Amino acid sequence: MASPSNASEPESPEEEEIIPTGFDPLLFWDQYRQIIVVVAAVLVVAIVGAIFYQYKQSTFIAAAGSALAEAASEDDFRGVIAKYPNSVAAGDASLLLAGRLRDDRKFDDALQVLQDFLDKYPTHPLAAAGDLSYAETLEAEGKIDDAIAKFQEVAAKYPDSYSAPLALLEQANILRYQGKTEDARRVYENFVAQFPDSSFAQQAMTEMKLMRKSAGASSSPAPAPGSSLEGLSLPSVPSASPH
């Protein structure tokens, strides 16, 4: 008997249809062309915008710096502040303006400029200097108690800043000039303990030594009557007449 037809026999592996696998860039492009174009356009706009912004910022900063370098009068400093707001140069101009006003004894105006600076530029690199300048202006105006309180605030607010040791030292000096020896001594001691490596530490220690020396001299007992002291003229005692 003839063998059945092999038409129903499976095809050999060589005859099976091969389906391609893996990433097909052409197919991906056809499917997501519009999305890719939109995303690419957005990225280009963002990059160009960032570059333009950086350019404008650089130009703005350079112009502000040039204006500050040329400023010499109160009006010049105010012009920098008004024309280049929120810039570092505007903050610098505020500090320079306040110093000029303080030198001219326009204390209220100087304090207002410094308060505006502290309100507008809390993260300015010289923010600590602004607070310190505020305390110094109060001292120059004669508001000593307010100045001492402000120096204390500066020392506590900026413990790691260059302003902290200056604030403590100035506070101690004011107390010493007021005759508040014990208060001044405590502040000097705190200064040396907190800032032993400060360039002003030697000055603080010298002041403490002078205060101790002065206190020791003032507590010495008064000389007995008739004792011989340098610079003191004693009356001569007449000699007894011979008999």
C-alpha cells in the first residue's frame, strides 16, 4: 500500500517563518514621531532659554559691578540700589551708603538703609557686616544700651562669622568705658574662650590684665599718715631748742 501523503507533516525548521525580534528604530520612529518632535522642541527651547537667562544675568551682574565701582556719592549708591535690585552689588551699595550716612552723622537715615538691607538681603555674603554696622551706628548715635543689645544679638546670630568676635569685643569695650568692670571682664573671658585663635584674642587678654591691675591698685590700703610718698611734700618738723 502506498504511504500516506506527507502533506500534513510539519515543515522543517528551515522552512519556518522567521519573526524578527529586538528594537526596530524605524518602527519606533513611525509610532512616536510626533511625541519625539515635541519633546525635542521643548528641550531646545529650554536650553536656549537657560543660555539666554545666564547671559542676561551675567550682563546684569557685570553692569551692577561697574556701576558700584564708579559710585562715589550718596546719590550714586542709591542709584545702584534702585537700578540693580536684588543684586550683590545693590547690597554692597547699601552698606557703603549706610557708612557714608553714619560718617555724616545722619544716624536715622543710616539705620533705615541698614534695616532695608537686612530685610531685602538676608542671604547676602555681608549680611553679618550689616548687622554689625547697625550696632556700630547705634553706638555712634549714643544709644549705648541699644548698641550693647545689638552686639549681643550679632554674636549669637553669627557665631561662626567674623562679626561675632568683633561684636563681643566691642560690647566688652563699651562696658569697660561705662565702668561696669565685672560685666566687661565676663565678656572678655567669653571672648577668649570662644575665639582663642582670633587676632583680637591678645587684645582681650591685655584688657583683662589691665582691669585686674587697676582693680588691685584701687583696692590697696591708703598709706599711713606721715609716710613718705613720692611726689608728696611733708611739712618739716622743727628741731627742739637746746637747753
